[in-house]
Amino acid sequence: MKLAQLILFVHDLPRMQAFYEQLGLRVVDAVDGFVRLADTAGGAVLALHATTAIGPGGPPREDTAAKWCFHVDDVDAERARLVELGATVRETRRFGAISFCDAVDPEGNIFQLTTR
């Protein structure tokens, strides 16, 4: 079994698509209300599915059972780039040789940048 896709239900599809494209994901395919994005390395796909059941955002969603992680070579450099883009990014933490930090997308979903 191989993880192929994570579906994220979103309120504002164009805004969320633009945000994740700024992170370096590219559109794989799109149909009305559904966009699939992937990295250039061919990893798992992040699918954005428009729905009215999700509100327009708000405070970070701390009570969710999922967090998606993006592997990066340099967490500090990517963190700085996200800060310049206006994203909410938490401090970098280190655990031995592993670096990671959490960030918040425009609708309050928490994701992670990690060297792991």
C-alpha cells in the first residue's frame, strides 16, 4: 500500500490553491471545485476540495487529528520565505539532526516543514 493523496476540504478554493502553489506545488489536474497539486518529485498529492461545510478560516485548528508535512532541505530558509509571503509560521525546533516548524495556511490548517 502506498499513500497517494490527502484531501483537504476548503472554503476558498482559489485562495488555498494559490497558497499551496506558492509553497512549490503544481496543479496536476482540476475540475469544478476540486484541484489536485503535487510536488515535482512525484510524492503524495494534496487535493483541495471546495465545500461550504468549512468556514472561511480563523484561528489555527489545533484540535484536528491530521497534519501534513513537507520535506525541505533547509527549514530555516523555507520558514523565512513563508514569513516573507505573509504566512503564520512558528519557531523552528530541533531534535538532533532533524529540524521542523509548524505553519498555518489561510484557512487555519496547521502543516509542518521538516528535514525528516
